[in-house]
Amino acid sequence: MPITLLLRCRHLETTRDHYRHRLGFTVADSAELTFTAELDGSRLIFTEQDLWTAPVACSGTFYFAIADVERYYASIKDKADIVWPLQDMPYGSRDFGVRDCNGYHLAFTQIA
């Protein structure tokens, strides 16, 4: 089942540019003051609005299961802030991680 996350960002235009040009997501305006970033059917929606009325912290990593993790890694490795390089993990997957311009950690793993 696909999931779509709504995340707060510091600057909408900076985040839009980061996801489009550094991470290679498809980016489109969605509702007012938001945009959607999509990769292989997974979506993130970003807003600058404070919808939570309290400081929001995210201490997790968002995993994206994609069709060709090696090809995707090769396409962004020189443009993205790589947290860990593409590698075979002890738990059986092949993945890598990046940090986006807002400090969110994203991981990309090969679809089995």
C-alpha cells in the first residue's frame, strides 16, 4: 500500500528545487502553498505552513522501495548529500541514504 507523507519544510522553493534537480523526483504543485514530490509511486507533500502549532521533529528515516536502486544511486550520488553509500545491508537489502535540504533522512532500497 503506497503512503503519502505531509512534511513541513523551511523554504518551499528551495525544497522544490532540491527534490527536482538533486534527487530527480517528479515535482508538481498540489494544493495551495504545497507541492508534491514523487518517485516510483511514493509521494512526499511539502508545506511551509505550521499545521502542527508546535515544533515538529522527525527522528526517523523514510524508505523508498524503487525498481533500480543502482541506476538511481548513480544518477544522484554527485548531487545529493549521501549519508551512507549504496551497499548490501546485513538485514538483506541493498540500499543507500541521503539527507535532504530540510534535514530529513531518506533511504532508497531495491525492490525484491
